[in-house]
Amino acid sequence: MFNWLKQRLVDIVSWFSDIFVSIFHSLWDIIKDAVCWILDQFLGLASGVLNLIDVSGLSGFSNSWGSLPSEILTVMGLLGFGPAALIIVSACTIRLILQTVPFVRWGS
């Protein structure tokens, strides 16, 4: 009789343990989904804001490169002017964005 009672108690404890593990996994999935949802909403908002920016004025700037002689464009390409300009513009953009965030003014 004691073996039967012992086995039933072990089964009950095992059942509660399985329920606890299932609840923990479910809560973990809910937390992960909530974080992903918040990130998705934030990126959707950022995408909407970026779509509002009018960059049509930059098309005239890109057309002016065609008026340069081909030798100058070749030398600029060999020197890596395009990637260098991209790095500089990206750095300035990141600095501008960081300046707009409060408490992130790191010595500038």
C-alpha cells in the first residue's frame, strides 16, 4: 500500500513539475514575442518617419558627377572616394542622431 501511495505522490509531483515547466516556457515565449512586437512597432514608426523625408533635392547633386571628365572620375574611383564619402556621411549622420537623443552627448 505504501508503494502505491508513494508512486501516486511521485506522479503528482511530476505532473506539477511538468505544468510549472510548461508555464515557464509559455511565459518566456510571451516575453520574447512582446519584445519583438515592441521592436517591430518602433521600426515601423522609424520607417514611416524616414518615408516622410523629402530627398528629391539630392537627385540634382548626383547628376553633377556626370559633368566631370572621365579621368577625374577614374582617379576618384581608384582612390576610393565613394566609400570614403559614404563613411564620412554615415559618421556625421550617426553623430547628428546621437545629438538628438537626451543624455547621450558624449563630450561634443
